[in-house]
Amino acid sequence: MDAAAQVSYSPFDYAVHEDPYPVYARLREEAPLYRDDEVGFWALSRHSDVSAAFRDHAAFSSSHGVSVEPSAWGPHAHRTMSFLALDPPRHTRMRALVSKGFTPRRIKDLADGVRALTRRHLEPALEKGEFDFVSGFAGLLPMDVISEMMGVPEADRAEVRRLADAVVHREEGLDDVPPAGMDAALTLAGYYQDMVAERRRRPSGDLTSALLDAEIDGDRLADTEIIAFLFLMVVAGNETTTKLLANALYWGARNPEQVAKPFGDPARVDDWVEETLRYDTSSQMLARRVARDVELHGQRIPAGDRVLLLVGSANRDPRVFERADDYDLDRDTSQLVSFGGGRHFCLGANLARLEARIALTELVRRVASYEVDEAGAERVHSVNVRGFAALPVRVEVR
């Protein structure tokens, strides 16, 4: 048996969720095109292959969604994953219309609101001295930012957050969305349906109204398309930013000489965010369907097969990042692929960066030092997303 046959990778494996990076290192060296016959997928782990596949939508199609989970994969994935599960020209049309309500100016104008929400959640947490960073802060802020953007009333936000959490929660031994998650998804979709109908009657200045207003050459978004986009924002935008914040805190605690840089100079918070995005990104992998036969690494991937693009591995490829396994805030992170690439480059990248920058800047201005209780930390178990369900911290306020 050759070395390549011995390396084993499964996105459902809890050991991989705890630490995928040793497996990724072996995949890059021993099996840069990995095949799993049991679940039915190929995996690309090198930076050059992952970034090239992101840019080649003609060969690597998004038409069946981005997840390996059975219920999330198929020709109807766009019903819940919006334009993330579409190819041009349908993707081009949908993204252009959605972008009308998601302009850089609209994101920039959110800064004051993000800062106010950050302070609202951070100050009571810091007063306690010891708290769970996820449930006490990182799990609250992104969902509230998105709810405020959409126009979800404050009275409904806790329940919308609970439903969103249920949609992304996974159970050990079950390789798909659990029944409670399916129920929560239906309830959430119903909630957004009512909200869209209400905005049709009474528009306001929120994102939902802007999406209803969006028009290019007489073409508008259907209600079902707006609901799918709102659902995507909750699942993709909320979850990944929550994980980014906690990942930054965790790796900062593990690398005190690095985190001392933003704590000494808040202008370095951007570097903290970017290196965390590279070193341990929230979105570890995205799936693609091969639209035509592809030859890679001396093997043929037949049309119709599924390929996982291992973003987390690409970001640790030493061919691109020197000392890739070191957490180093002074490095050049411009080649990271955490937000994808090409036509599917993440529309919410600017929002995620804005939230993380404001949240962590407010933190370093208020906190002199902090410790993470590693024994109490709990990881999320998800095929796509990596991060913490709980991260107990102790802080010393300035």
C-alpha cells in the first residue's frame, strides 16, 4: 500500500473537527487530489488547486450547493443557499440585484450601529470578569447586526438567533441536518416570508426593503429569492463571524507575543483579524460539482462528481505561506482564500471584516489582558464551519 492510500480524511470526523491541520498537511503532500468512495467526493488541498477551482466556475459548478451534507446537496440548493448555489447567468443576475441592497456605502454606514451593538453586549460581559465569550458576546453580535440590517424588530431577535443556531447545530453520528434543524429552518423561512410581505405593504430603510426595491432593466427579485438570501445571511454571515471572533481570541491566548501587538496598538487589530482568517478560518471547505471531466494530478474527475475545496488547508500551504503553521501577525496574508475567489468571492467579506475589526478594537481598548479556559472550551461540530460553541474567558479590565 502506498503512502497516499494511508491518509484518511472525512469532514464528518470529530477528530478532524478538533484539529484538521495534520490531516491537511498529509493530504497536500501525499494525496493532493484525494478520493473518498464511501461518502462520494474528491478533495483538493493545495492553495494553487483550490484558488484555481474557485475561479473556474465553468468546470467547478456551484449548482448543487456548497455542502457535503445530503439534504444540502442537489439541484434545489439555491432555495436555501441563494446565489451561493447558482452559476452564471443566473448567479450573475441574482448577485447584481442583491448587491444593490448590499453596497459598500451601506456597509460603511453600518459602522456606528455595529459599534453601539458591540458596546451593548461587551460592557455587561466585561463587568462579570469571567464569562463565555461565545454565548456572552461573539454569538450575539453578528446575528444582531444582521437582524438590524434586515429590519428584524428587537423583540424578535433572541428567537431568530435561537432558530439560526438550531439550523447550524449538528449531532454526533448523524451526517446530516438533524430534525430540529429542519424544523427551525422552516420556521425561519416562514418568519422571513412574513417580513417580506410586511415590507411590500410598508417599506422602510432596511435591507429587506432595499432588496424589494432592487431593479436592473425592469428585472426584480422574486419574494422567494429575497427569502433565500435572508436565510443565507443568517446561516453563512452570522455563523462564520461568530467563529472568527472566538478563533481570534483563542489563538491570541495561545500566542501571547502575537496578541500583545494589537493590545499594545489597536491599529494592529486588522492584522489580528487577517491572520486569524488565514490560520484557522471559519469556513473550512466548500463543495463544487464538476461540470465536465477534469484532469488533475494524473487522475480524471468525471463530470457530475463532487469536489471539496479545502480552504483551511490552502491557507496553511507552505508553498504560499512561509512557516504556515506559525500564527504571525506580521506576515503577508494577501493570498488567503477564506472568502473564496472569482465570481463567488464572498459578498459579505467587507461586513465580516468590519464587525471583527470593530468588536476586537473595542475589546483591546477596554481589556488589559485575558486568559482562555482551554479545559472548558467546546468546539462546534460541523462539516463546513470550524470554531467554538463555548469559550470561557477571564478578563482584566483596563
